[in-house]
Amino acid sequence: METFFLPPDIGRKLRPYFFSFLTFLLALILREALTPIVGMSLPHATFMVAIAFSAWFFGLGPGLFTMIAGLPAADYFFTPPIHTWSAFTPVELPSTFTYLVASCALIAMGVANRRRAAELEEKNARLRELSAHLLRSQDEERRRIARELHDSVGQYLAAICMTLGRMINDAKDLPAAMVELLEEAVEISRACASEVRTISHLLHPPLLEEMGLSSAVRSYAEGFATRSAIQVQLDVPNDLHRFGTNIELALFRVLQESLTNVHRHSGSKIARVTIGADAHQVWLEVRDRGKGIPQKEGRPAFRPGVGTSGMQERIKELAGTLEFSSDQTGTLVKAVIPLPAGPRSANTEPTVAQRRVS
Ligand SMILES: Nc1ncnc2c1ncn2[C@@H]1O[C@H](COP(=O)(O)OP(=O)(O)OP(=O)(O)O)[C@@H](O)[C@H]1O
Ligand SMILES: [Mg+2]
């Protein structure tokens, strides 16, 4: 038996023509339905709408197809004398010519708009790619600086502390004022080392990769509460799954920015952090009891800064959603990220630390 070989993308290529044919049929039915109202006048009108629709949504070929199909249909069914071919008779020629010219103009406009929309979409996609790339580079850079600070500056400061300590121990015959100065230098070096450690941890939380989101969030919230004097209530399960670096880092950055915003903008003395997950998604909520996002004419006058735009980009890149709800009693930021399909069990994925040990 003879078989016809069709190129694999033939279906994709024919689909727009199929839809433009449906559009043409719809125009035909609509024109028939309008006949009792408009009689035999404007035989081409509904086909021209179909042409504009086809050219805009399906492209040049389908637009031309609808135009060519519409001409005999308008002629045969709706131009008196009906059920005859008269499109190219001297009487009908001007109207046929007008139909063809107007249709070509509609197709040209549709195709131009289509092209512009495609260009815009491509530019948007490139922008999205660029901002995702920038966020990734920023994370990488933060990680590198954090490591350098911890491993280099931090170690030097620790060495200075030790050396000064030894000097104080060994130099028994130094004047008391000098020993006092040395002790002061030790104190300053210790404070400096602790500051470097805090900055390094804020830039890139080491616990996130080692122990996961739950531990990193607890540790960050504790430090934040001490630094800001804002009480942080945590509702974070201890046995949270591991969700992979991208998801955990994105949620952690949302937490950091949201808590910073609570401190900078809300005036709240309390913040509540909730993290939860089921088989399909993981979510993070940061709620405060502050003055809320400023309102204008009953709507949130929300001017996104780098903080909220960054959060939005991070969550969008992982196909998630980020929502803000706010009134005079406080603000809620909620990030939800869908999880890749696959069986999960409570915290069975080995942590980096566990993997290293085993
Ligand atoms: N928890 C909050 N309470 C009250 N207002 C908030 C809160 N979070 C955000 N806002 C409002 O939303 C605005 C945008 O926040 P966003 O984090 O994008 O920018 P920012 O904090 O002003 O600057 P940055 O770019 O440094 O983060 C803030 O200026 C503030 O008016
Ligand atoms: Mg901010």
C-alpha cells in the first residue's frame, strides 16, 4: 500500500490554515445570519473582518487564504443575482476591486502588527533572560566575596587577634598603658572579625547549602532580630524537604528583602515568617503589623524598588508567584514556587554536610 510521507512539521505549518478556514466558515455563517437584517448589501463585510483576524493571528498566508476564499463566497451566496458568478462582471468589478484592495491593506496591517508583537516578545524574552543572568551573577559574586571575606580577611583578623594576645601574655614588663592599648587592639580586632563574619554570612548564608532553608532561615531571623530589635516569630517546620539550590536561594533572598523592608518601611515591632510545602509547591510568607504600603485613592501606591523587582524576577524565573497584600494593619508578602514533579518524602534528600560525611 502506498504511504504518503509528510515532513514532521507539516501539522504545525497547516494549523494556521486550518484555523483561518474555521474563521472563514464563521464569517460565512455570520453573513448568512445577518442577511435578514442587511439583505444583499455589504456582501464582503464579514469576510473582511475574518481576513483581518486571520492576518493578525495566523500570518500572511492564512490572511491571503481567507481573502481568496471570501471572494467567491461573497459573490456566489450574497451578491445578487445569488448563486451565480458575477464578481468580474462590469457591474461588480468596482466592488470586487475595492474588496481586494481593502483586504490587502488589512493583511499588510495585520502582518506588520504581528511582526511588531513578535519583536516585542523577543525583546521581552531577552530582557527576562538578562535579568535572570544578572541575578545569577549577583549571587555568584556575593558567594565569591563572602568566601574571600571569610577565608582571607577573616583569617588575617583572627591571626592578628592571636598575635596581639600572645604579645599581651609574653610582654610582662611592658608599661600598663601599653598593655591596655594592646588589649583595646585585641577587642577592636575581635569586633572587626565578628563584623566581617556577619557581612560574609549576610552576603551568602553558609547554612543554606549545608543544612537547608529551615536552618538558614532560623539563623538569619535570629541575627536580624538582634540587629533590628524586631521580634521575629517563626513558623518553619524542622523537617522541611530540600528543594534544590535555586528554590532555596530564591526563597532566602525573598525573606532577606522582606525583613529588610519590614525594618525600613513598616515601623512594625514584630514580623512573622511562615514556610510550608506540600507535594506540589513550597511557600514563604512574611507578615508584619506595621503601617502598610502607602495607599493612594484606595489603591496601593506601590513603587517597586530594586528590592521588590529582584524578588519578583527570582520567583518568576522559577515559575512561581509573588503577592503583596497590605492595609493599615500591616503587610503580607507571599512567595509560592511550584515544585518539580516526582516522589518526595520528608527530608530524605541528603544535605551537603551529610553527603560529605558519608
Ligand atoms: N513591609 C512594608 N511595609 C510598608 N511599606 C513597604 C513594605 N515593603 C515595601 N514597602 C513599600 O514598597 C516600596 C518598594 O519596596 P522595595 O523593596 O522595592 O524598595 P525599597 O525598599 O524602597 O528600596 P530597595 O530597592 O533598596 O529595596 C517601599 O519604598 C515601601 O514604600
Ligand atoms: Mg527594599
